[in-house]
Amino acid sequence: MASPKLSVIIPVHNESANIAPLCERLLPVLDRITPAWEVVFVDDGSRDDTLDIIKGISRTEPRIGAISFSRNFGKEIAIAAGLDHVRGDGVVIMDADLQHPPEMIDAFVERWREGFLMVYGQRTDRTDETRVKRGFAQLFYKLFARFGEIPLPEGAGDFRLIDRKGVEVLRTLGEKARFSKGLYAWIGFKATGVPFVVEERRFGTTKWSFRKLFRFAFDGIAAFSTVPLRIWTYIGFLISFLAIATAVYFMIRTLLFGTDLPGFPSLIVSIMFFSGIQLMSLGIVGEYVGRIFAEVKRRPLYVVAERVGGAAEDASDLIPDTDRRRRA
């Protein structure tokens, strides 16, 4: 089978109600662009009948395939698995909930043909989010721009088209704590954004809780910055300076006015304050050490339990031996 010109990666987790509506909109778009296309769903340990629905569609459309994980590994790992298995000259990554309009792929391909190797969807508004979530998103982008190693386009997410050159570079990055937005920017290449409006989710609920989003944001900063480690050095110097200044103050005060009865409340407060500082600094160091521990174990990124359709099965044979350590 000749390599398809365009591939689409769609991570899915309990998205059974969205698969058919997505295919109804996506397939006509792909047929209009090129007859040489493939769609690879990555089933991230779904507990509903998501995989069964994909199998049914694959029986009538062999260009649709899937790989199914043995358990839930997370969306970032699902994207990495999709990149391992697709074969197109251009690769589109999108969500299954139809918040990423399939019709935008036309614009992506147009900019790709103009010479851009990375074309990302750039959301123009966040009216669908709560004020608190919008505030934290803005804070994250500001912190990343200030402390991150590389600039991150605001509003850019996973919805994008990546040229085969970029895909091959991304496949060599086997880190466990993945922050794909940062990796897309890190590999470089000529990039451009295409504005789009996020549509409402058709069925189901979002899989991203506030806790998961906070963890994801911390992973992003930790993966591309050592500032969380360095900041405690600065805090340590500041506290040491304040301690020396306080000692000098009490020494002078004692020489001039004599000693006072030590205050028990102030002693307890100071102990609790410095203990909290020490525990927080140890926690930050522990986060980085934990990431080092996860990396040195060299476990595969994911475990494939099942493959569906000719596209996913054939693509698995194209993975070089040097990359097979990423999967099982």
C-alpha cells in the first residue's frame, strides 16, 4: 500500500458518542483534500464501547484504523503513540469531541503547501471556559513566557498539522513526562497559526479536571525550566539574610536594653514558618527527582493491547528497532 499523503491522529477515551458524528464531518474533508489519507484513533484505555464503534467503521472504510492501549496512559502518551504509527507526509492531530472543527484541516493543508512545516490552530476566544480557568490559563502562559526555555504561542494546543520532518524528530523524544505543546515549539521549524473558534462539545464531558490541568501545567514548566529549583536558592539567601539581620538587631537591643523573657508564640510561629519553607523546597526537589527516577527506568511509553484496521497494522512494521523501546 502506498504511503498516504495525509494522516490524522485522534486520541480517544470514553468518546463512543462522538466517533460517528466526527467521522461524518471529517471524512468528506479528507476526501476533498486527497484520496490518499488515513485516520488512526488511539484508544487510551476506554471503558465504554469506543473501540467497538471504531471497529465497525473500519470494516466499511479500511483507511480508518486504531491502536488500543492496555490501560489509560494519558492523552500526551496517546499522541506519541499516534506519531509512531502514522505514515503520512503531513500529520494532523485533533480531538474527538468536535471542539476542533474538521473543516479547519483545509486551511492547515493550504498553509502547509505554502511551506510551513508546523501549522497550529490558535483559538481566538475562551468564552466557553469559566473566569477562573481563563485566569489560570493566562497566568500559565505568562509564567511559561517568563521562565520557559522557549516561547509558547498563546492559544495554540494539540490541534495542528505537522510535516513528516517534524514527526520524525518528535518520535525520537522518548521522555515520560511529556508536554506536547512545549515539544512542538522545541523542535523548531517554520510555523504559523490559523485562528479558529472552539466549538461546543457534542456529547460527554471533558476528561480534564482542575487538578489534572494544574498537574499538566506544572509538568510543562518543570519540563522546560529549572526556575522552580533555582527559586528556592534565592529564597534561602533571603531567609539567611533576614536571620542575620534579626540576630544583629537582637544583639544590639540586648546590649542597650538588656534581655527580655523569650516569647513562646513567636518561637512556635518561626519554627512553623521555616519548617514550611523547608518542606516546600524539598517537595519541589522531589518533583524533579521523581521525573529523573521515571526516566532512568526506561519503561516503554505505552503498551498496545490491540490493533484495528490495515492502517494501524501496517504502520507498526515501519517503526525502527531504535524506537521499539517506546512501546510494547
